[in-house]
Amino acid sequence: MTQYAIRRILYSIPVIFGILLVTFVMARSIPGDPCTAMLGEKASPEACERFTQQYGLDKPIPVQFAAYMKNIAQGDFGDSIRFSRPVSTILLERLPTTIELGLFALFFAVVVGIPAGVISAVRRNSAIDVGVMIAANTGISMPVYWLGLVLAYVFALLLKDTPFWLPPSGRLSAGVSAIPFYEVFQWGVIEGTASYTFMEFFANMYIFNSIITADWEVLGDVLKHIILPAVALSTIPLAIIARMTRSSMLEVLRQDYIRTARAKGLLERFVILKHALRNALLPVITIIGLQVGTLFAGAVLTETIFGFAGIGRMLFEAITARDFPIVQGFTIVIAVGYVSVNLLVDLAYVFIDPRIRLE
């Protein structure tokens, strides 16, 4: 088990390094000048020269990359060109929003997608099966930005006078504020310390914070705001999970041990859930891990459409403003998160498939 985990961790290091290198080079190869984006088109050559020297953009790309890797090794992501603030500080402010949205969307995709795939496989070629597959194919075909606009139009405008109205943007309604749990409990955390940073990170996850503080008004308001972006973000992963679950279940249901279980007189529900589903989950878990990347990619558009102040929206704004430090810092976090989730998926194989433990 330990050797298996170590091998997977070592395999992930070249992947992260390659992502860093490609992102660093591409960020500096795209058309546009950071000086013009920040100081305006009428910026003088002297001002631009001082600007590029200040941020080290006048040096060759290999030299810039070597200096950047040295800073990364020390935990320094640099300062934002646009905001003149440490990228790590901005990251800690924005990352909880994206994590909360991504987890909510992934939870929705798994809770709906796996049962839909199982029912579709058990009722193969029935009206239910056809309906689930039509819905799955439709979900994969709809772009996130288009679906987000449609959901906002329907639930925020067409249904504005009904109980089904949902807010089209933001995380909280005007006048509603989430008090951090460490203030509610009066823990007296000193600002600027490591413990304060740690607690502030989790306090920015409003769902977690409102549950801890038992603030049900804030919790209800947060859930109302997160439903539309989470549904828009989860549509494609949900459809893929449903299709993969159906395909895997159909393959397992043809196996001899399933026929043997039925011949022994076991309840059909027990055969499906105990014997078939558990063995069909291996490829489904792989797909769920891969969908984390889809969620991060979709978060850029989803957060922009619904006004969520997460890393996706900030990344979009940073690319527009040619804010290289933010683009690189946020990309590192996304890459590490994606690789970490896939590492957890690989480790989950050990518990699901006993054959891996014997290798």
C-alpha cells in the first residue's frame, strides 16, 4: 500500500512540472503587453521600461522561469501585477469559493448520475433507459456558459414571482453577512498568524461556516445562491458519470457470478447493490476523478456568469489583464488539486479492488 502510494506521488511530480513550464511559456507567448494592459495604451516607453524591469519581464524566459521555480520552492507565488498584493493572499481569499462550488456540483453529479446510470442499466431498452440517455447526451452537448444564462433567465426572471425563484448572481443577498466561526466562538485569533489564515480559509466556505455556527438563515441564503451555478457546472460531469455507470453495470450484469447470485435466490436489490454495483464502480470512480478537471475548467465560465468571486473568475480577469503571477499561481493550485484528486482515486482502487492489494 505504502509503495503503491509513493509510486503514484512520484509519477505526479513530472506532470506538475510540465504544467508549470507550459503555463509559464504560454502566458508570455499570448498576444498583449502587461504594461499596456495595466498602464493604458498611452503609457510612455520609459514607463513601460520601468514596469518590465520591476516585474523582471525584461529578462529571457529561461531566466524568468528559473527564478520563478526558486520562489515556488520557497512558497512564494509572487505579487499580482494588477493588485500589487501577494498571490498567495488572493488565492486564500478566492479558493474557498471555488472549492465550495466544485464540491457542491460534484456531489450533485454523483448523487444523481450514479443512480440514474444504475436504473438505466437495470431497465435496459425501456422508456426510462431511453429517457436517461437522451438527458445524458443533451447534458454533454450543452455548453456551460449557455446553460448558465438559460438557468439564470428562467429561475431569476420567468419565475421571479413564484416560490421557485433563485438569485442569478452573488454568494449572499444584500444585507446578509456570514460571521466567521472564530468570531462567533470568540477564540481571539490574532490576525496575520498561521492559525488565523487557516481559520479564515474555512470561514470563507460559507456553507461550512454557517453549519458550524448554526446560522440557518445564512445557510439557506447561501444554498439558494449556489444552486444555479452548481447545476450548470455539474451538468457535463453528471451526464458522463451516468453514461459510464450504465456501461459498467451492463458489463457486470452479464458476468457468471451475477447469474449465480440470482440462481441462489438472492433478492434482486441485493444482487444489484451488493454484487453488481460494487464491481462496476471502479471505472466510475476513475471518471469522477477526471471530472474534477472539468469542474475547474467550467468554474471559469460559471463563476464569471453567476458573479462568484472564486479562482475561476479571478483567473479569467488575470488572463485579460496579462497578470502573469496570478495566472501561474492559480494554475499551480488547480494542477496540484487535479493531480491530488487523481492520486486519491488511485488509492481508492486499493480498497475497492482486492486484486490491486495482492500485486
